[in-house]
Amino acid sequence: MSRRRDDGSFAGPRKVWGVNSEDDDIMPNVRVGSRGLLEMVFSSNRATRGCSDLMAFGDQDVYVSCAILPGGRWSKPKNLGPAINTSVNEQRATLSADGSRMYFGRPGGQVLVSERSAH
């Protein structure tokens, strides 16, 4: 992450503590939700290397982590499970502005959308 300065420039990057692992954590996308909730989706191969409490579904799976503004700690990343992740790579997850949909890609040029349930 990098904080924006008052003059519009950005400070140097630093790790997002609690989210990073020793594995390939890639392609983060952050959405600012209601009441200061930050929601991040990203791809990682962490479960394939024994760094997660969930079994891997493919090489790159989609994970989610949340934090409360300002300055809240990020939650432990959670694998989104078999409703999203399969035996192939799921990557470049992006949340819609209202958080009701997540778009992501799979090999072969597939672009998919998953809609969040109301509860």
C-alpha cells in the first residue's frame, strides 16, 4: 500500500500486514464500502503451499480480507471456497462499486461474474 500525500503524490510502498504471505499474493482490488469498511479481493497460491487452513482448489484461488477505516487491521484472508475457486487459476478479482458483484477471470479468456447473496 502507499498513502496519498496532501500534494497528491504517493509515499513509498509498504506491506499490508496480516494479508501478505510468503507465497504469490497477486492482483489486489480494494473497495470502500459503507461505514468505512474496506474489502480486498486478491489471488494467491498460499493454500497450495500449506500456508492456509483451507485446501487449495487450484494454483491461484481468490481470497478476501476486510478492514475498518481509518487505520483498522486487515482480517485474516479467507479463501472464497468452491463456489468461486476451481482446479484452474482464478485471477484478477474485482468488486463492483456497490459490492454486489465480483468479476474474475479463468484460463482460456473466461470472464465470470458472481453475485453476492442478500444476507
